[in-house]
Amino acid sequence: MTLEAIEQICKSFEEVTEDIKWEEHLCFNVGGKMFLITSPDLAPVTASFKVSAEDFDLLIEREGFKPAPYLARYQWVWVDDISRLSAKEWKILLQSAYELVKAKLRKKRK
């Protein structure tokens, strides 16, 4: 999996924006809230993303995954190489991350 392919998946979702945070992290957002953080300048490319509580427990058991620094309490995981996940897995997990963050936005707007 490439960063470009991940970008395409993220950009297929409605109202997604991207920006650079902390000088080196490419972030994907919905409603101004992040759902994916990547480190494009690292080799291999790493990423952190929001997951459900169930996925959190399953993913951190896999090789190359761990709770995301500073964000684990919000069910974010970090992967040491984006190629550890297939395109199909990325599509499912990114859709979920996007939906989880977007759902929180709706609650705040009410």
C-alpha cells in the first residue's frame, strides 16, 4: 500500500481536508477533526488513525501496531509501516475512522 493510495481513499469521503501539522505530518480531517495522521517523510511511512474499541484491541495485538502516543486513550492506533495493511483493510479502517470522527461532530453540533 502506498501513501498515494491512502490519500485517494481519504479524498473519496465527503468533506475531507488535508493539512500539515507539527511541520511533518500529513493529516486527513473531517469537520476540522483528524481521523488519520501520516508521516510521509519517514521510510517506511507510518500512520496513526482512529478505530473502534473492538478494532483497537485486535490491532494492537498485531505485529507493527501499538497504541498511538498521546492518542491511545481515544482509541487511536499507530502502525510502523503502512504496507502492513492491505488496500482492502485500509479502505475498511479508514472508512471506520472517518465515520467515528464524523459521528462525534454531529453530537457536538446538536
